[in-house]
Amino acid sequence: MKAAKLAIAVVLFAIAAVLAVRNLRGGHGVPDTPESRTQWMCSACLHPFQMTAREAEEAARRGPPPWPPAFCPQCRAKKAYVAMRCPNCGTFFFGPEVEGYTGECPKCRPPPPPPPPPPEEDGSTVPEQPRPKVS
């Protein structure tokens, strides 16, 4: 009876070891096909590029946390994020998870203009009168 339990334990340990080695190697089951490509863009140099799901997984394992951002293949800055594509004009832009971006297309929905500067006070303004109370 002890031999049977020992044999089962050894088999289970071997299966666990095989699965651990397989997971450490990575890439199994993660597609590396054109259909799995996603659009990325660097927030530093605005270089657009694509990565397959496997390439993204490998980049996440290679680079230091946090993920994303990824390293840009052009300028090598760790400032590349998944980019969205505007359905109206086709422009690529960042989502709101990227600092400084709203998640809206900069061409179709440009940011509002800055508010006008406050009027300069030259002392010629009439002081505001208090409003009468309404009962």
C-alpha cells in the first residue's frame, strides 16, 4: 500500500514539474498570427507599430513592471501603449489610461480651446450690487 501511494506521489510530482517547465517557457497557446495583432503607439515619439499577442506577452515578460507601457522599437522609450483607431477618420490615439489623453480622437473631437484670460482690473469697474432676496 505504501508503494502505491509513493508511486502516485511520484507521478503527480512529475506531472507538476512538466507543467511548471512548460509555463516557464511561455508562448504556448498564445497566438502569433496576423489576426492577433494589436495596434500600439509610443507616447514619446508617436511611432505606430503592431504586436501579435505572443510578441506582447514576451515583451511583458522581458520588461520591468508595470506593463504596459512597452518599449518603443523606434526610440526605445518605455512609453508605448495600445492605441485606439477612430472609426470616423482612422486616426490612432491613446485611451484615457495614458496620462494627458482623454480617449477621444484628437481630429474628430479636438480638445476645447483654453478659457479666455480674465479681464484686467483697472479700477474702473462698478462694484457688484447685492442681489435682493427672493421669498
